[in-house]
Amino acid sequence: METIKYLIIKISKINITNLSDNDALNLLVSITSLVIAALSLLIALIVLFYTAYQFIQKRGSKFYGAFSISSSVWSNQRYVGEVILENTKDKAAAISTIYLRLGKNIFIELIDYSNSPKIVAPFETIRLNFREGVSGYISSTSKVNLDSLLANNKVRKTLIIATPQGFSKVKNYKTVWNVYVESLKNYFITPVHPVRKYHNGEYYSDTLQFIITITNSEGIIEEFRLYRGETYDIGGIMITTNNFSDAADLQCAITSSENSFKSLKVMSAEYSYSDYECYEDREIYHHGFFGTYITGALLTKLHSLHFRMKNRRNQKTKKT
């Protein structure tokens, strides 16, 4: 820093009009030295700030995230349906337990990793689903009802992460876009799910029709996946998949034939949404910007207004 000050003072005292060739050369050398010194200082500051940033990134733990409160006919009380966590530090974090804190004193345990801590990689984002809901809540040996607290938006709710180094409060995302929330605000926005054949935690082609599990005479368990339009030899029995309408029909055919199976189980391939076959067909339409964000939003507001007015009339009728 002193060198830079000296060079600036030296340059400022020079009268350019009276410069000789040697003086001009000295001026050029001084300016060059000044530029080099300034660049050296700038590089040193950049290295200093980068080192400080890396130290901050490595120190402690910090999470951003969001959660949703859900309710359904399959759950006795409201519950946390989904949690999103983002590790914003440049180091892995070990999560022991995740809580939802209501106010400052109530901690709802969402998931416990104490026996095997959950490792979240640097800058990794994880999503946790709790679709099964809850049967209830307990505190010590007493049942407690948290439904009203979870439903009350005035009660402050905070995600708390317990780690081996202590606990960390999860900072909320400023905005979390969710297509289901948007579809409630605008009925023209339509979420669509793909449905696939599903068996033992894995997805399969739609041509999968039946799964046969047998135990042969040697006690060995074998599983056969039967696809539409194919023919299979299972224990000497030829089976053409298209000849059978359902699993019961196929099991009856195998049982009535000569076989040496100790046990036999036939089941139809299930869908990722178990009641998919009960759904009714419905046609949906696509819309452009005006149709979606102008017409759709307007119709949604009109529908909401009509619904509120209808509820008010019903409430007045009940009072009278």
C-alpha cells in the first residue's frame, strides 16, 4: 500500500510538458509499477475473500428447505406430507433427526436417522415424502391432538435438523413452485401423472400381465414375469399369456395340469396407482397464454366467489 501511495505522489508531481526522453521513460516505468502494484493488491484481496468464503462454507451446517402440511381421509390428523432440504454448505452433512417445531417448544419428530445418520452431499437437495399420514401423536405416555396447531397459519412452524454438531434451523425458500398449488389458483392448469406397471419396487413395461411365483420340488423359489403376446414354458407347462383374462384363470389352469410345484402363486401386474383401472376417462385440452393465464384465472376467481357466496347462504339458512 505504501508503494502505491509513493508512486501516485511521484507521478502527480511530474509536469508532462517539460519532460525529456529520460523523464518520459521514467514516467512510463512508474505508471507500469503502479499498475503492477494495484493488480497485486487486487489479486491479494481476491485470494483473501475467497479463503474467507471457503472457511465460511466449510464451517457449521446450513440448510434451505420447505415443507407441506397435508390432510386426507386416510389420516386422523394433519401431518407433514413432504419435506425438501438443500445442503448449502461445501461439505457433507450428517442428519440424525428432522423435527418440525411449532412455536418455540413443540418438536414433532418427522424422521429419525440416529441409528444410521443420513449423509447429505455438498449442495445436494433431498426430498422426503410421508404420504401414509399419521394415526395420531403422543408425548411421553399421553395422546396429543396437534390438528388445530398444524392447521393454524398463525403458529410459526420451523424445520429443525439435528446433527452430531448440534441443531440447525432450516431457512425457508422465498418461493417454492408447486403445480398442485397452482392448479388450485387456476383450474386451467392441469397436473398429469404417468402410470406404470409396478412390482416389488420396480417399474415395468405396460405389456407385463402376470407374475408367477413357484416353489419347485427341490424347495427353490422361482419368479416368472409373463408379458402380453408371449409364450412361456414353466415347469413343462406351456403358457400363452393372451389366453388368460385374469390371474385366477391362469392359476386355475396351472393347478389343474400335472405339475410338481410345492406352492404356486399367480398375481396380475399392479399399477403405480393401485386404483388406476377404476378411473374414468376424461379428455383434457391445451391452452395458450391467454386461455391459461387470463381466461383460466378469471373463471377460477368467479368460481371461488360463487362458492363463497353459496357457503354464506348455507350458513344463514342453518342459523335461521
